[in-house]
Amino acid sequence: MRKIFIVGIFILIFSGLVYFVLAEKFKAPAIPVEQVEQIHQPAQPEQIVEQTADESAQPTAPSKEKEIVEPISGAITRVTKKPFGLKISPSNSPVSPEKFSGYHTGVDFETTEVEQNIAVPIYTICSGKLLVKKQATGYGGVVIQACEINKQAVTVVYGHLNLSSVSAKINQELKAGQSLGVLGQGYSAETDGERKHLHLSIHRGESVVLLGYVSQAERLSEWLDPSQLFIGD
Ligand SMILES: [Zn+2]
């Protein structure tokens, strides 16, 4: 009688264990795996903003992701003809021939003699979505990117590019310093007949504005001076 009782207890414990193991194995997860992954994924990559408030503070670590990157190597040294806000007309322009007149809404980065027949790479200056990639009068190939600079929404115009070298697609998220493409060949359709150079302008707000020149000086306040961002780069 005692033997039967012990065997009975043993069977009870054993079947309990089997039930527990099977239940664990076939238990449906409370939330599907895909959902769990989405919950843990941030909607947007965290932006790392460089500290500028205290100049006496420690220098920023070199590994830190940069918010603003120059669009072309040695950017500042290339601004030799048309800085931001310069007023030009065909009769007094630093370039010849000149077909434009008005106040320059961007900065022109020039190329050297050696660079005339080699690929000159252009990089995104900030992180943000590609909005426009097209052929336009006055530019040839032009690319426009939406960004945030100093926490303000802006649109960045990269003018005179060889569009066939721009592989990024409309609405694609681009990181600052990412290779965008190369400059268009001078005096060709790629630059709309202009010399080989990069016209870069930064318009405040989210609207796409292709204007390279404005007729009133007051309107320049709609744009940022890009060269201010690359000093000390
Ligand atoms: Zn220009």
C-alpha cells in the first residue's frame, strides 16, 4: 500500500514536470518579436550636437559625430570669387562671362587648374533628407537637402553637380559628410555653362528655394552665410 502511494506521488511529480516543460516550449510570446524590436528602435537616430556654449571647456572628443561638415576639401580657401551676399552684375562680376546680377545668396567654392579634368567630390554638410535632384536653369545639376542647423530647419542647395554621379534617392536620409557626388564639368550642361565650382546656399525654413541671387539686400536674411559654418574646420 505504501509502495503504491510512493509510486503515485512519483508519477504526479513527473507528469507535473513534463507539463511545465511543454507549456514553456509552446507558450506564445506576449508581443510578437517584430513589435518588440520596433519598440526598442528609436524613431530617429540621436543627433549629437557639438557644445559651443563654453569656449573654455575641454576640446570635443575627435570621435564625436560632427553636425556640420565642409562640402569640399579645403572649403574656406576656395572662396575666392563670390562670397555670401556679394552684389554683382555682368559689368563688375569677378567672373567672366557673367549672366547673373543681384546679391549672391550662397557661397561659391572654386576649383584649381588641376581639378578641371578630375573628379572633385562633394559631401553633404549636414544630416537630413534629400529633397530635390534635378537639372535646373542656372545650375545644371542641383541637389537640395533638408537639414537642421543650430536647431533651425533649413534647405541646402548644392549647385553645379554632375547628376549622374549622385546615387542618393529622393527622400533618402543622408548623414553629414556623406559622399554626395562630384562637380559637373565646367562650361557644360552639368554646370549650365558655368565654370567648374560649387554653389552652396542655405535657406532658412523648409521651403525649396533655388534663387542664387536676389535683387534686394534685405532678402539675404532669408539665407545663412555657409562660410561661417566652416571656419576652423
Ligand atoms: Zn554661386
